Amino acid sequence: DQQVKQNSPSLSVQEGRISILNCDYTNSMFDYFLWYKKYPAEGPTFLISISSIKDKNEDGRFTVFLNKSAKHLSLHIVPSQPGDSAVYFCAASSSGGSYIPTFGRGTSLIVHP
Amino acid sequence: EAQVTQNPRYLITVTGKKLTVTCSQNMNHEYMSWYRQDPGLGLRQIYYSMNVEVTDKGDVPEGYKVSRKEKRNFPLILESPSPNQTSLYFCASSLTPRQTNGYTFGSGTRLTVV
């Protein structure tokens, strides 16, 4: 059973607009969340993270929002750029377990010029 | 440069022929892990290692072996590869499993078993 779900396999956005990537989780023990970005022929790279004690974390054009009651997090990219076109993975981990993150299946973002 | 190095990048092999994919990191990380990425399935953990001589199964360990004799190296061994092990493999490392700034991943190894 998937504990971390990214229900949109793909997302297409116009350059300059906002991209919103969503992630849902089922395990209420998850308390740390990360987003990774992956380009073709490269390994995933860490993008941004958030602890469950916060509801928002911002880093430049990237903001992650966490809604613990809904077990939902989202990654906002504003403004979107063609170089943001990549696969984005959501991951979640629990301090009550082994800390090893569980990954979602990824969302492929395409930003059109 | 801090990095995780995987070799080879591409490999085509035949069913049953033993192979090893190497992984090396130069960051003195204690935690290392192997993942496979398949279309529609995302990243699934195969094996992980908390430190030298300490390894454990991930979510999809069947058909794989690992060893951790030195801190920097974490090879993935397929004793008798089968076509369902055709996949894109990634090695990752960090100081601890709970790395607040994420894992460092290698560039990947695309394996095809025919």
C-alpha cells in the first residue's frame, strides 16, 4: 500500500505561471518531508524540505506547504521556468521509525516557453 | 567534489550472468542505500547500510545482495539477473538516514537483462 502518493503523473505549465505539485501521505507518524528533482540521465537532487512543526518553508522560487490535518503537502514553483522541467519526487520519513524516507512515484513537470 | 559515483552507467547482460554495480562516495557518509526506479513505480529501496558491516533489506530486496566492507563503498550484486531486474538503479548516501538536506544520489546505472 502506497504511504506516499503523488496522484498526478504529469503536469504541464506555461513559463512564468505557478506550478503546484501535490503529495498525499497516509502514515500519521511521518514528520519530515522532502522534495527531490530529477532530470533525465541524472540522479535525484534534493530541492527543499519541511518539518511537521512548520506549515511552510520557502527557498527562492520554491515553497513547500504542509497541511498535517489533511496529510497533504504541496510544492509551489513561482514563476515557473523551462529549466524546472523535471520529475519531482515527494518523500516522507518518521522519527519514530528508522528515519528512512518513503518516496512517492513522482510527477513529471513540463514548463512550456 | 563531493559525489556518489556509480559504475557502470549502462549495462546490458544476459539472464543468469552475475554482475556487480559499484557505488563509492567521498563524503565520509555512514548511511548508503540502493534504489531502483521503474516507470510508474517511482523510487523503491532495495537495500541500505547504516554503517560498515551493517546492511538491511529495503522494500524490494529479492534477487539482490550487498556488502559494506568499507565506509566509502557499497556494491550491489545480482547473482543471477533476470529480465524483471531491468531497471534504472541509483545509489545514495548521507551522514544519517534522517538527513535534513536530503541524500546525495549517484547518476544512475541503466541495466538491461535479456
